[in-house]
Amino acid sequence: MQTRARAPLRGVPGKWTARYLEDAPEERTLCGSRRRLLSEGDGTGVFAHLVRIQEASPHYHKAATELYYVVEGSGTMRLDGEEVALRPGACIEVRPGVVHAARGDVLVLVVGVPSISDEDTYLPERETESA
């Protein structure tokens, strides 16, 4: 697993946490690219990532619920086979176990509760290959 440098973080442990967009380096993901505003390892119970989605790989989480808020762009998201339009102002809740993937050119704020770890991201096609 790749080690990530921690971007500057402000706060009072157990009370509040702050990180600024310009302090969050861009990195590649299953979905496109992201900036980790708050994430696993920051001592928070949630994560907030600003994600530029081009074409996401179908995946799901066993423990975490995700909220996607579309900031800009347009596209679609497949949720257990059903397609939903993505456009600015859309907010989509994805519960644990729902296989999901987005397409298009969309900037979204993704909030995960509890904080999503890499160990809670599952790829259904890999499970099929190993079965």
C-alpha cells in the first residue's frame, strides 16, 4: 500500500478539524482524481473528499455510507444497476452493499460515514474472478 504524505491539518482533537483545498494534494483513484480534505488517519469519524470523476470502477463498501454532492459537471451514476442523472445540486446517498459507479465529467464532494478506508472498498469483478 502506498504511503501518503499528510497535508497540513488544524484543529482541536475530539472537537474540530480543518484542512484547506490548496493543502490537499491531488491523487489518482478508482474514480478519477481526488483531494483528501478529511480522511482516514486524520482522527475524524468521517471523510470528505473532493473527487473529479471521469469513469469510476464499479465498487461498494461493507461498512460506510457515502453521500455524493455534485458541485459541477454532468454524468450518470449506476446504483445496483439503476441509473441516476448527475448534475449540479444533486445529492445521492449510497448505503453499504450498493454497487455503484459514475461516468461523465463530474466534480463531487464525497462524504463517507464512518470514514472509508481502502480496506472497505470492494470490487465485484475481482470477487467473481476469485470465486
